Amino acid sequence: MRKTYIGELEEVILLMVAMLQEEAYGVAVTKGIASQLDRKISVSAVHATLHRLEEKGYAASEMRGATAERGGRRKRFFKVTTAGSRILREIQDTRSQLWNQLPPNALPI
Amino acid sequence: MTATPQPPQWINKLLKSVCKECLLEEIEGDLMEFYSDWLDKYGSAKADLLYCYHAIKFLRPYALKSIFKVSIFRTMMIKTHLKIAYRQLVKNKSFSFLNIGGLALAMLVVTMISIWIWDELSFNHYHEDVVHVARVMQNQTFEGGDIQTWRAQAIQLAPALRETYGSNFDHVATASFQQESTLFYKEEALKKTGIFIEPSGPELLSLEMVKGQRSGLSSLESVFISESTSKVLFGYEDPINEIFRIDGRPPVKVTGVFKDFPSNSAYGDLDFIATFELFKQDLPEWLNWGNSWFQTLVQLAPNKTIEEVSLAIRDVKLLNVSDETGSRFEPQLFLHPMAKWHLYNQFENGINTGGRVQYVIMFGTIGIFVLILACINFMNLSTARSEKRAKEIGIRKAIGSERAQLISQFYTETLLISSSALVISLVASYLLFPFFNQLTGKELSLPWNNSVFWLLTLGFTLFTTLIAGSYPALYLSSFKSIGSLHRFSQGQSTISARRLLVIIQFTVSIALVIGTVFVFLQINHVKDRPLGYDIDNLMILPLNGEDLQARFEVFRNDLLQTGVVEEVARSSSSITRTGVTNSGLSWTGKDPNMQDEFITVVVTHEFGKSIGWELVAGRDFSKEHQTDQQGFIINEAAAEYLGFDDPVGRKVKWDVHGDYTILGVVKNMVTQSPYDPAKQTIFLMNYKGASKANIAHLKLSSQRPIQETLTAVEEVFKRHDQSNPFEYYFVDDLHSKKFKAEERVGKLAGFFALLATLISCLGLYGMVSFVTQQRTKEIGIRKVLGASVTSVWGLLSKEFVGLMLVSCLVASCLAYYYIESWLAQFQYHIHQSLWVFIAVTLSGLIIGMLTVSYHTITASMVNPVKSLRAE
């Protein structure tokens, strides 16, 4: 099978899911990105990305935790799958590998 | 529990109806959480808005139900559909040609008509506040209860309106009518059209200033010129403060340049605007309320309407005018709004009876009819074609096509046809516009960069596609495959519906053709009307210079000596345009209550000889009789008006001018509208009024070439008048100009009638081809049993001849009714004659039969073996 790559937004969101652990659902991820990365992103975009990650097998989800605030509706909580953590690590490794090979003064300040 | 605000329900419903059910819960839940945040932060209004915004952003492919997704399979099929549609077009070449051609023709007609109508309807709408601008008009009742509507007013009206009714108006301005003047700048002399108006004029006309301010027309010597005039006079120099002269008036200084008015406005030809004060200097002191010589324009205050102000000012003139200056005519004032000047310019008995708007309605109707015809044909031909494809549908279904695929297949085919028609019609109209402009005398073009135009054309194309494509797409695709494989012919009901359509088409085109023929007959009839004078080689020369008028005899002798001029005479008005009327005459036998009115023309001795009028009694003016100075020559209409059986030698008393003797009677001449009967006219030599005999009529020799004559006349003119440009008109040109409007209508109607006939022939052709194809087998069997080609041809054509006869009958009745009402507006008009109806009907039948016979003859000549074997 062809190797699947993930995009920058997907990477950020997947990391956020990992960071939030048990609390990773649409609203929390959106707010997390807004506060941590100072990046405005609409909840619908986050949803679309989360579902795409799930489709690609990097995340899994389950429905639970209805609250009154949501009008009794449940949340869909995501967690990172093994494939997901593998690809995150891979990205991290490739990046540091590249960084290590960077000659000093290669980047203009 | 307090009711917390809820997000709008409709958006939830929308989400519910289009989103996947499994996702709905989390989407709504997350949105609700954000909603409560937004409520705290921004309040309910903005929260609602944000909620909707984010909810709509959820309508992405991943969240939508599968039916809203375009399946990749279907997108691939579009390519196949296009390919098959193209093959169908190429396979049935004549059918495609008819269908695309017919539709393109109709689109062409409709595009042109709509652009023309748009231009007419937007006349004068350049004005920022067109609903509040109006001209003051007056209705006056003359003898016999004849109410006349004038657009001219007295000079005293504007001040009276300002003083007493000031709160109704933003601006009131007296102005001259638009008139040609000569502008003198340095060595140059130019003829330009201008208006003299009071200082509030520029505001009132909503001038768009290129240089200077609208308020710049305040001092006597200020003048505004149009951008184009500025280019002509001053080139690229700054025109401000340049000085020139208008006719013989004191010099004026340019204080502003205005952008040329759009050609579809009442001021389209306006080149300069000068002050009314300047104009007033040449006017006599004694002008009173009885002298309606000017126009009065008003702009209402924003909170007033035309109707209420009309009512308020009704009696302003009546209250001011004295008995002898016209209160007996019971003048009533009213306002004629600027938006109606162009299309509603006719008044009858004081009531607005429309005018040009009738042509707008007429062409609009034609346009709609042509459109309907073309749509009908298009539908007819497409459905006739698709009936033949019932088998194809059956096989497709048997192989496993979905109904949705068949529907999109048919729509694609129809769309291909209608969009090619659109492209063709756009190209054709682009090419035809110069010709069309020549016909209409307008400067129109396709509004390429107008989004409304594109929306309309594309909308129309889609609409036709939908209408014409729906029958095959929805109806045929619904067949069970086994049924459509069996099907051969169809029921009678659709055939009779098509018959009706053919009748309607033919009726419309025959009616249009009959109408056009009558328009041309009427024009020719009026053109052939005896003029009463000799129009050939008659030239008119306006004498603008004062000294030229004074030294006329010398000028005349010089002209005669050139040998190219046979006779020269002066008169106060051109023979093609008499307008000055006078009253106050009394004679024995005059009804004391009669308010007499005569057209008066001041002439010199040789006038009759120059124009070649025909005396029916008495004699012409003669230099041998000194007393002829107090003589009248009258026309036959005047003799009748006076009530004299033997008018020659009778005396007529004219209040201030003394006694006159009638010397002779001439035949009635066409001196005004050629459609109206001749009015009572008096020709005289001695006159103390304001009119000057400043127009020379020259009878040219027919022996010399025209160029030589012109050079000779110009040379003499230049010798006597160095200041004014040489300006001349030929009377036959002036006369034929009077037919321009009607000729234009005739040509346009003819153009559209031709197109409509073409379209309906296409329809007929399609219908016949359809019917003969359906009857191929029948014809084969008949021929096997011994039928001849002629009898088969007769059998097939019979039905169509009947249909055409019916439509000719209906068309004749319709045309008769409309033409009668059109002719009624002309006093001098033809009567509808039967032979036109017969001729048009016959030629319609012949054209129809030719169309029909092409198919029926081919069908009846086919070898029966072939037609019976084909399956």
C-alpha cells in the first residue's frame, strides 16, 4: 500500500488530540488550537480534519458524555491510534534528522 | 428555569435535512457549546449570526448525505452524454440545422427587440431625479370645443409660479426651445444646437459638469458648452474663459463644460446652454400672458408629486391672462413629467393618448410571439425526434441504465442545442447591429459588460432547455423497457396539439406580413399625395443676415444673372413648414362667435412663380398693381373656411392691418404634416407683425448639373453675406424627412415579419417531416396497392393546406382590427382593401405549400420496397 502522508493541519490536530488525552473532542480541540497556537480555525474545519484522520486510521472515536449545555447531545471523543502515534513519531524523526544535517549558518537570520 | 436563548431553528432543520445522521449529534452539540460561549460574549443577536455562519460552514462534502454528493461515476457519464449528443446532432444534420437555426433566429430577434425597448424605456432616465422634473403644459379650448395641448408658455409664468407656488418647487426655469444657432469663434462659424435657460437650468437638467460649477450660469454673458463642442471649437485647449458669439448677440464667455447628454434623452443633441437673459434682449417688450413662446421647466420639491402640483397650478394662467389675450380659450395648466416626454407625447382633447409607447408595445408583442413560436418549434422538433428514440431508450434500460442517467442524457442534448443557438445568435446580432442601427436611427450595441444582460440570456437559454428538454427527459425515460421496445406510433392527442401550434405560428406571421404591407401602402399613399406645388429643383436658403434681407432685390438679381436660378422669392416660413397663425379677421357672413384662425405666410411677388403653385381662380400677385400690397392669395381650404363661393375680389378686414382684397385662390398645398388635411392659409405681402420674410425659395434650372448650381449660388451668397455660413436645403429632402418615423416602423416591422415567417416555415417543415416519417409504412403499402405519386402527395399535403387556410382567416381578422386602429390616427389615410389580404394569404399558402411539398414529394417518391423493408 502506498504510504499516506498527513498535512500540516492534520498533524497539529492529531498532536492536540494526543495532548488532550481523554478530553479530545471538537470544541476542546478548536479552543486548544486557538489558545496554544494563536490560530483561528472554525469548528467545522476541525471536524472535517478529525473525521479525515479517522478515515485514514490515525484516530479512533467514541460517543459519550452528554451535558445539559449541549442540549443532552453526546460528544465524539477522539484518541490517537497506534498508526497515528507511529506517523507522528516518524514526522518528528524525519524533521530532527534533517535538522541535524543542517550546516551551521545555513539559515539566514 | 429561565428560558435561555436558543439558536435559530431553521438552521438546525437545514442541518438535519442534509447532514449525515451519525454526525448530526456531535455537530449540533459542538455548535451549541460554542453558542453558549458566544451568548455570554456578544449577546443573542450576534450569537445567532455566528451560529448560522458556522453551521453553514459545516455543509462540506464529508458531512453531507450521500445523495448530495456528485458521484464520480456520474461526472464521467457527462463526457459520454456530450459525445452521444454530438453524434446525434451530426447524424441528423437537417434536424440539427432547423432546430439550432430556428432557435438562434428567435434569440436574435428577441435580443434586438429587448435592447431597443430598453433604450426607449430608459429615455431621459439619465436624470438623477427624473420623477420630479416636468414641463408645464397648457390645454386651451378653441372653437367647436377643440382642445389643443401646447407645451409652450408665456414668459410671465415662471415668476408667477415662483412667487405664489414656490413651496412646491425646487427649481423653476423659463427656457427657449432647442434651436440651431451659429457660433462665431475667431474666423470660424459653426452651426450648433443650444438652449437659452434661466440660471437654475443646470441644476434642473442635472448637468454633469466636466469643468466649472453648475452655478456658473449666473451672469448675462456666461455660457456652458458640451464636451464635444469644446473639442471642436477649442481642441485640447482649456475652454474656460474663452469668448465667442452666438448669432448676432453680444459675446459670451465659457464658464463651464458639461458632459454630452446621452443620445436617448431629450437633450441628446444639446451643444451649448446660454442664459435666458441673453435671449431676452432680442425679444419685444410687449410680450404678455397671451404669447406662449417659451418652455417652462420645473423640478418639484422632494415631498411633492406631479399630480398634486398639476392640480395646484391649474388656473395660474387663467387668473392672469386678460380677456383679449386669451382667457376665452380657458387655459388650464398641467405638468408633463420628464419620464413621459418621449413615450407619451400625444395629446388628444387635452388627454394624454400615448404616442411612441404604442411602438414599444407593438415590438414587445412581436418579440414575445417570436420567442413563443421558436420555443414551440424547438419543443416540437425535439420531441418528434425523441419519439423515434423510444427503442434506444428501451435498449439502454434493458442494459441497465438508470432513469437519472437517461434524464441527464436528454437534458445534455437539449442544452447543447440551445447553447449553440445562443452563441450563433450573439455572433449574428453583433454582426447585424450596424444594420439594425441604421434601421432604427439609434446607436445601440450589445451590452457585453452588463451582468443583467448575461444573466437574462443565460437564464433564457436554461429556461428553453428546461421547457423543451423536459418532455423527452421526463416522459420518455419513464417507459418500461419492454413497452418502449414495442411502441411504434403514438396517440392522436399530441398530434392535434401540434396542429394547433402550427396554426398559431402561421397566424402570427401572416398577420405581421399583412400589417407591414399596409404600413408601406399608407406611406406610399401619403407620398403620392398631390403637393399643390412643384417640388423639383426647389431650394431653400435661410437669410440670417439682417443686411441681406434689406438688400434682397440686389441679391435676387445677382442670383438670376448666374443663369442657374430661374426664380427667387422670400417668405416668412418654409413651404414645408408653415406654423405661424393669426386671427382677428372679419368678413361678411362670419359667424360672430367664430374664433377665426389662419395660417399666414408673408411672401414677395415672385413666391408663387418660384414654388409653382396652381391658381384655381383669380390672379397671382403682380408688380403692376400697387394695390396688391393690400391683397390676399388664399388656398381652397381658406375659401371654404370663409364660406365664399366666389372669393376673388371679396374684402376681408383684419383688425390692426386694415382691409384686404382677395386676389386669387390656389390649390391646397401640403405645408405641414402630410398626413393631415390642408389648413386654411393666407399668403400676403404687407404685414406689421414680428415675422420676417427671411427664407428664400430658389427655383433652380434643371439644365445645369447640381454641383455647378450650388457653387454658383454659394459664390453669390458669399458676396452678399460674409458673416453667416452658406446653408441650404432641398425641399424634396425636407419633404421626405416627414416620412422618416413611419418608414422606420415599416422597415422594422418588415424585418421582424420576415424573421417570423422564416421561423414559422421552419416549424411547418419540422412538423411535416415528423408526420411523413410516421407514415412511411402507410405510404409504402398505398404505393404497392397502386397509388400514384400525385395522389400520395395530395393525401399528405391536404391536411396542411386546411390548417394554413384556417390560420390565414384568423390572421386576416386580427390584422384588420389592428390596422384599422393604426390608420385611424392619420387623417389622410388609405382604406383597407381586400386584395392585400388575398395576395398575402395566397403567397403565404404558396410558401407554405413549397415547404410542405419538399417532404411530401420525397416521401411519395420513395420506392415502397425500401420503405416496407426498413425496420
